[in-house]
Amino acid sequence: MVMPEVTPAPEEDSLLDNLSEVVEDVLADDIAPTEPEDPWERRQRLLDSWTAILLALAAVATAWATFEAGNWAGAQSDFQSTSAIQRSDANKAASKATSEQIIDSQMWLSWLGAEANGQKDRAAFFRARFSPALDRAQKAWIGSVPTDAAGNPAQVPQGTPLDLPAYVVPSAVVADRLSTKAEDSLASADEASGYATRFVQLAVIFALVLFFASVATKFTKPRLQVLLILLSMGLLLYGIVRLLLLPQLL
């Protein structure tokens, strides 16, 4: 029995072969040149090229300005939160300083009353319990007048130790320092708010560039097209210069 001959199926072109044919067609040197470009088509091609460049630059600038505006707005919020915390701590320190000053004044008045009544032991009791700040001020107050051989003042000094510059309550110093920091943080928040507003304004300017550049090619009058392109370029250049002059927050 004779088996019939089987004709082999033609091999299909592989994807690599098809790709090589496309490359050869693109790089071929024997392609016939096109007809000379029409002046109107050349003008439209140039306008389209400039429009594409303007749109690309304006899109990137808009994104960056929006990014910076968000960063500065976040910085403003952080500074405001820090200022509020520092203000709260300053108020706590000021309240503590007021309490310490009241205790010092009562302690000093008790000591003064005991001294005036000749109650030496009672006066010594109160004197031993002076705070460090009141103790320094008391020594400065007593030292402001001549003393006898026993170290007692020859006369009563004017005023009180609480009125002297030597009387400094540590909590009051902390309150003043925290209050100053709170003011600085609030000033930084205002500065960050100003920068955020400026970047938002730049984002609006770049949005106008996108608008004018996108509608420029929709008109048929060449002068109007060129005018819109030049306007877009001017706004873009102005916005980029202002963008570079502002501090960048990454």
C-alpha cells in the first residue's frame, strides 16, 4: 500500500521577521520624496511645535507650583501647631511663676513681720525657707545699705527684694522664652502662608499659559495665532522667573 505524499504547510513568518521588515521599510533609502511642503502647512507645523513645547513646559511648571503651594501650606499648619503648643507651655510656666512669686512675697512678709516684732527664731525659720531666687534678692537687698559688725543692716533698705533685678523666677524666664518662640513660630507660619499664596498665583499664571497655548491653533488668522503664542511665551517666562526666585520647599 502506497502512502500518499503529505505536502508540508508553509511556515508562517515569525514576529521577529515581521519586525525586521518594518525596520527595513522605515530605514529604506529608496522611498520617494514627498512633495514640497505648502507654506500654510509649514506655518501650522511650526505653530504646533511651539504649542507642544509651551504646553509641556507649562504643565510641568503648573505641577511644580502646585506641589510647592501644598508644601508651604503644610509648613504653615506645622508652624501654627508648634506656636499653639509653645503658647500653651508658656501659659503654664507663667502660671507657675505667678504662684512662686506669691509664695515668695508671703514668705518675705512673714519674715519681715517676725523681724519687726523681734521674733528672731521665727524670722530665722522663714529666712531658711526662702526660695533660691528670693534668697539672692534678699542678699542684694540687704547689701544695698551699710551693715554693722554683726552683719545687720544699719538701716532698712528701700523697697523690697522682689523689686530688685536680682529677683528672677526661673519659671518666668521659661515663660518668656517659650512666649518668644511662639511668636517666632507664628511669624514663620505667616511667612509660609505668603509663599503658599505666591505659588498658587503662579499655578494660575501657568494655567493661563495652558489655556492660551491650547486655543492658539484653533484660530485660522495667523496674527491671532502668533499673538496668543507670544502671550503664552511671555506669561510662561514671567512665571518661571518668579518661580525660580521663590524659596523651594522639598
